[in-house]
Amino acid sequence: MQGTSYTRGRLEVARTYSQATTISLFGDVGWAGAREEFDSNDLLYGAGMGFSLMDGLIRMDLSHGLKGPLKRFRFDLYLDAIL
């Protein structure tokens, strides 16, 4: 989970219920290491759901690792400001 190179991706499907509330389902994939050691079998996967308020100003994600050493639940809270 560390190295001189990395790649990552996210697929997200979201439904907006009002101008201020959005619920989403997402899947993440990532890899880190030396570029010459890249192997698609080493990719880490996770999936989860998110909830955001005020057009993404506040976002909460609950995710779970599906492959890799950290197969556990994780909760993230994001506070963002429009610049």
C-alpha cells in the first residue's frame, strides 16, 4: 500500500433527492508500488455507500474493503468549502 507509483479509480452511482441531499453507491480500486512491479492481481477493491448534504459540502461514506489486508468497515466524514 505504498510505493513510488499508484493508480486508483472510482465508479459511483448517485441519486439526488432534493437540491441538498444525495445518496450514492460506489466502488473503489487502487494499487501502489514500483511501476515495473505492477500486477493487476495486486489491485485492492472496496465498495460502499455515501450520503451528502448541501451539494457535497458535508459528505459521509461507509465503505468496506473487499480485497487486501484491511477487509473492514470504514467511516469517513468530509467537510468541504466552495472556493
